[in-house]
Amino acid sequence: MTTSLKFESYDAAVSWLFVQLPNYQKEGLKAYKPGLETILALLLAIDDPHNKFKSIHLAGTNGKGSVAHMLASVYQTAGYKVGIFTSPHISDFRERIKINGQLVSEQLVLDFVNQNAPLIQELNATFFEITTALAFSVFAKEQVDLAIIETGLGGRLDSTNVLTPIASVITNIGLDHQQFLGDTLALIAKEKAGIIKPGVPVIVGKKQKETEEVFEQVAQKNNSTLLYAVPCDYPSDLLGLFQEENKATVFTTIEILQEELPVRQRDVQEGLLQVAEETNFKGRFQQIGSEPLTIVDAAHNLDGVKNLMSELSHLTFDELHLIYGASNDKDVQEIIDLLPKSAHFYFVEFDSPRSVKSDQFEELGKQNKLSVSTYKGSAKALESAQIKATKKDLILLFGSFYIMSEII
């Protein structure tokens, strides 16, 4: 028996979504519900909105957010009305669902939750299933020309995998979420390859010997054209050498879709130069301060942190101040092994049951003989780093999205 719910405000509705429903960001493994039965039932009840717009479907370990926003910026510059669905958000739930860079309205969120709360309860839908259905509903209602949809976790059993897109994009494969996806690159690639649909072209951002055969077999089985990304020489406002791979993925996707979604060369050039402004994109090697130079980045897994450390080798600074927090499903020791031991470490316990705790960080600091201090919240850690740092130092905040939510 479901209870009749009616929320008077957007804040109340979103609070209910976060508190009452299974939420992976908050609870981790016990909130993970693989399979498409619930999302299909939910979408059927709201008239199957996912069948009412064109989409590009994105999976991969790193780079999904950057690729999604680069694509959106190019197509927006070309005059298309473009929706983006990504996760997680940094500070505002509505960052997950944007149209031409604008956050979805609070009223649309409130109306959707009020109309569907009984069904949500009846189906015991998860936070991500509801958010996915909300995004699809908004994009159908607003009649977008294109929606760029990022998977939440994996691909094959992800709630977004009800789409039949005009292109499937897999950015790269790295070791992350092994407890859900498998403990080898080939097994993880097989899960990500689950987004490949019959006859739909698939673009892979990075050619990796461990995953080539997986993608080729799945593409052949689905009679799908498989392309690997080719380099793109156009500059972008998104900083970081790791964006070269993402730009190549974007460029190759645009080329393969030129007949269905034509854009001019000028649109590609201009779109790539104004990604942050056009799409309201934040948190990827983003400078938020100078003297000392202060950068935030969403790197949270091994490949992401390797890219980030490579990026630092191209910067000039005196001392390095690292502000880092992590969810407890990450192997923090593996991350620490990638970091310069001469840095000043500011470890952060954030407000979530999934956070690595301060005492765990202190123990890791002792084991690795690091200069360590711990904080409850990244704002306090940043304040401490700013006091200690000189104008020629570098402060870097990275790790969980929770780390950025207090700062950006």
C-alpha cells in the first residue's frame, strides 16, 4: 500500500528523493540495483519519453562529462536545442539535467515528483532510476533536438540503457567500480559495451589492447560500425592535456553524425572554445584561484589521478598542497602511491556514510610518512592550505565530487 505524497516545494521534493530512496552516492553497494525492469515500468507509466528524442549515449571510465559537454557546446553553437544528463552533481541537483546549459527548472522537478511519487514508492525505484526518468521526461516535454546521456555506472544494466541512440560513445576503460563491473579491463569493457545497439555506430575514445577484441566482437554481433577516435587539432577552453583524448572522441562522433546532425567547421571550432560558458561545465582541471594557483579536479580513480599528476608536471610551482577525500570503495593506498610524497596533505572526511574517515586517513599518513592534517569538510581544508601556502605554491583539490561541492 503506497502513501499519497504531495510536496509544497522543490526543496522538499528533492530532500525526499535523497533521503527516502536508495541512493548510490549516499549508500554505495546496497543502493545498486542492476537491471532495467524498474526503469522500463516507470517510463511506460509516463508514456515512454525516451523514445521521443534523438540521443547520444555515453559510457566509459573517465571523460564522460567532458565529452558530453564538448558535444553539447558544438551542437548548441550550431543552433540545436541540446539536453545533457550527467551525474553526479557538484552543488545543485539540477546540474544533472540541463538544456542549452541552463539547469532544469525547480517547478519541472517538483511537478514530476508530485505526479509520480506513488508510482516511485510502488516500484521501490532508486534515486538514479527516478533521476533518469525525470531527465527523459524533461527532454521529451521540452522537445530537444538532441539529448546527450551519460551512463551512471557501467552500461549494460544501467538505467539509461533503455535508449536507442543515434551513436554510442565509450570514452575509455580503466579500473573503477570493480565490485560491480569486474576486476579486469576486459570484463569492465564488456559491461560498457552493453550500450552498443544494433545498427548504431559506436565510437571508442581510446584504443587499448585489453579491450579491442571485446568491442570488435560486440560491434560485429550488432552489425554496428566501430570507429576509434582520431586526433583533433582544435583548441578548447577546457584545460588539461588529457582533454586531447576527449576532443578526439568528440570530433569523431561529430564526423560520423554529420549527415544526421550537420554542423559547420566553424561550429566545431567555436563550440570547443566555449564549453564552460555554453554548457555551465565545472570541476575538470578548473582554476578557482591565483597566488597561490588553486585548481579543482574531479579525478577520483587511478586513471584519473594518473592523468592529473601528469598534468602537474607541466606546471611551475614551489610547494604542492593536496586536498583529497575519497569514498570508501576506493583503494586510497593505490591513489597515495601516485602522489608526490613531498607534498602537504590535507585529507578530508566529507558528510556521507561512504566517506573515508579521518582516523583512516591519519593511519595512512603514518604508514606512508606523509605531512598530514585531517579536516571535516573541504572548506576548512582549503582555508588551512591558503594560510600555509605562499603565492608561488599550488593548491590542488581532487577526489570525490563531495570535495568540490563545498568549494565551487
